[in-house]
Amino acid sequence: MTAPRIEPARLAPHALLTRYYGSEDERQRFVRELFDTTAVDYDRVERMLALGSGAWYRRQALQRAGLAAGMRVVDVGTGTGLLAREALSVIGAHGALTGVDPSAGMMAQAHLAGVELLNGCAEALPCADAAADFVSMGYALRHLSDLDRALAEFHRVLRPGGRLLMLEITRPAGRLATALLKSYMRALVPLAARIVTRRGATATLWRYYWDTIEACIAPAQVLDAMRRAGFADASRHVELRIFSEYTASKTGPCERVEPSPVTNRAAFGAEDR
Ligand SMILES: C[S@@+](CC[C@H](N)C(=O)[O-])C[C@H]1O[C@@H](n2cnc3c(N)ncnc32)[C@H](O)[C@@H]1O
């Protein structure tokens, strides 16, 4: 399926990284192709390096954010399903999970039973209004085109009282900690990934991973964007100085920034579900 084109950003999580691409169109294509090409290696490298945080951490974060048995979950940027798998173990047989991702290659590696996987993106979710009790997004925030629009979509698909969790890696405070993390993530991880997978693109993915962390907007801006979207109790919990858990709930009908026109919405309407 052709991936949607997202209109120019209002709140891009980071500026264009010109060493990789020269325009927003190119960025979207680059990211999709990078994940498509490296999807077969993603889980292996992620597990080996544990910096995407392991299954245990993901499950704990979901429970801290209020995920419980029987809930209906929309997992955005579901990729190979690492966060979705943990969500399934929490919601159990009476829950339901829909995964959404623009990379068909990543989702092809998500071998999850009883899950609905939809090609789409955070900025134009292929989901009905108020269809979810819980929206999760693991380590995809840095890849969005427009955080405001994505948050407006999360707000739309959550039922009143529903919960949002966004996991992301953020730069630690302090120059020394940042320098240490940078050497690990920008040098060691790509080298190890290259040796283990023998794929140059996989090394590029993990180098790009750090570059987006370094260029990403500050946590305070993410929290502001959550409030602008209508979430009332936006907060950030940090583990080990780098694992940020942004949580909030939809409290009911309230003021929010109207999303800019989404031209690709029709491509991901109810008929695709
Ligand atoms: C680092 S992977 C994370 C996968 C999984 N959530 C996890 O916890 O490991 C990021 C995923 O975000 C997806 N992605 C990129 N742009 C996106 C967008 N605009 N909307 C939703 N997902 C996006 C990528 O295709 C990729 O599968």
C-alpha cells in the first residue's frame, strides 16, 4: 500500500537533518525506507543493545500509565510489535489491540496473533473517534511530521477518560552524561549492529536514532503540545535519566487546537479497517 504523504509540519519534533535528506517529503521517504529495509534486524539489535528498553520495562511503563485488562488499545508506530506484545500481555483475552505504522516492512515482522495491523501514520490515524481506552506510542515521537496533529488524533480516538502513553529516549541532563550516551549510541551501537547484521542500513538506522534524539524538541515542548491538544494532566516520568514516559488522559469535551486539514485521511478511512 502506498504510504500517506503528510502535509508540511506545524510542530516538527526536530528540524530537517540535512545530512540525511533535504525536505520533509524526503524525510518521510527516508524514514519509511530505512525501517522497511532494516525491519528483519530490528528486534535482534534492539534486544542486543537493550537501549530501546526491554520487554520488562515496556510492560512496567504501560501499567504505570494505567493500562489494564480488557482495554482497547491503539498502538501507534507499532513497528515489529515490541510494545504491542507487552500491551497484549496486560489487556489479556478480553482486550483488543490495533497497531498502526507507515512501514509495511516493520509490521510484516510483527508476529502477533489476534491483532489488527493497519498501514497509517500518527497524524491521520485510521481509527474511529473514541474507539480506544488507551493509546500508546513507543519510540516513534521523533519520527513524526507534526506532533500537534498526532496529538489531536490521539485525543480524537480516545474515549473520554482514556489514557495516553508515549515512550521516548531523551538526552540526559549534563554534558558528561550526554557525551557518554552519544558515544555509546552513535559509535558503538551502529558498529555492533553492522557486525552482527552485516547490513549497512542497520548501522545507519542506529546512527540516525541518536541524531534524532539529539535534535529532538525539549520535553517541556512535548508537554505543552499535549496540553494544547486538550489533555488535562500531561506529565513526564523519567527512568534512568533517559527513558521518558509522557502520560495524560482525555478528560472529556474540552478546548483544543483544531488540527490543520488532513488531506490523506480519506486513504485511511473506515473502509481500510
Ligand atoms: C523505533 S520504531 C519503534 C517500534 C515499537 N513501537 C517499539 O516499541 O519498538 C519506530 C516506528 O515508528 C514508525 N513511524 C515512523 N513515522 C511514523 C509516523 N508518522 N506515524 C506513526 N509511526 C511512525 C516507524 O515506521 C517505526 O516502525
